[in-house]
Amino acid sequence: MDTARVFSSHKQYESSKKTSQHCKKQNKRSPHTVTNNSIEDYFVMTGRSTRVSYFYNSDVGHFYYGPSHPMKPHRLKLAHHLILSYGLYRKMECYRPHPASAGEMAAFHSEEYVNFLSRITPENNIRGNSASNSQMQRFNAGEYTDCPVFDGLFEFTSLYTGASIDGAVKLNQGATDIAINWSGGLHHAKKSEASGFCYINDIVLAILELLKVHARVLYIDIDVHHGDGVEEAFYCTDRVMTFR
């Protein structure tokens, strides 16, 4: 599918539109459009092949947010089966990512919040326990939020976060051109707070990894929702630009 290009003036846009319409009639590509083959074309022109790394842990789709919750990790398994069925894995280097440690998560998140996530379970999250209720409210998790406490919560965050960090490391090493982690992208999580189905912000941690090598990072968020957790994390630096 063609993607829109930004034009510097209305006149240029109108000219491009006419050219595009003409090219469609002639079954040609408009010079003002960028297609999904453009990245591949670049590597062909430069004599390089596109190196794609795919990070997937089969356990990541086994978690359950609860009945009627819109977040469905099992869809990650469905996406993986499509990748296998269409033979896309043959076009990529496939990796089983490492589970991120609490220490790695603390590169952005507060240690107290990470410790809370590592300890909390449905069993010890007892209604009426004042200490538990206080922490749940403080970290915005639990029954009356969109971030429930479910079995294996910390393991789930560890799996999707480790995949994003591994992808960033591969990019830093120059060992890949594109890194894919379908389980990641939990962009609402804050430094000390869960938000919008998100507990650990794997994007922020991946960007921090990239900043170890690269002077600047452009973060493009294509979700329909505002990636407020990422924007907030880098609001006071000029090394990361968030685009949505």
C-alpha cells in the first residue's frame, strides 16, 4: 500500500496528485509516492540485502489478562503461526530472546515499582488488605484499573521487554537492519506506574539501549492511542524525538 509523502506546499501537492492519478491510469509508479518496496529497493541499489531479525518467545502468548479484557496475548501466537504458515521465517533470522531482569527494567523504572511487579500475584492481592490496596492504588494496578494483576504478570513483562532490548542490541552491533518484536510496544507504562494495559515500558528501555551507540533516536508511534509513556520519559531531552 502506498504511503503519503509530506509536501512543502499546496501547489506541489496538487501537482503530485495529478501525477499520481495519471500514473495510476498508465499503471506506473508516481515519483511522489513511497511504496512498501522502497526499503528493499534501497538495499538493492546499495548492493546490500535487508537483514531482518525476529524475536519471539513461545511462552509470551500463554498469559491471560482476564475475562472481557481487550488485551489478548494469545494473538501473538496467532501472528507467529501466520509467519510460519507463509514461510516468512525463511526471510528472517529468528531468535528466542532473553527474559529481562529486574535490574534491566530499573534502567528506567523505579526499583520500588519493579519490586512490586515482581511480588504481586492474584493470591497475595487480597481485597481488604490495606497495605496491598495502598500499593495497588499507588502503582495504578488491580481490579478497578485497566492493568489487572494476573498469573505470571512479571514473567510476561520480562519476556516482551527482553525481546525489545535484544533487538536494540542487535541494531547497535550492526548485526541487523530491522528488528521485530510483535510482543512489545507497551508505550503507556510510566516510570512508577502501570497504565493502559502496560506495566513495563519496553520501548523506553530499547531506546535507552540505542542511545548507548547512537546520538539520537526517532521514535514513530503508529498506534491509534498516544504513546504518552515514551513521550514523558524523553520529554526533557533533545536526543529522542517522538512522532505520532
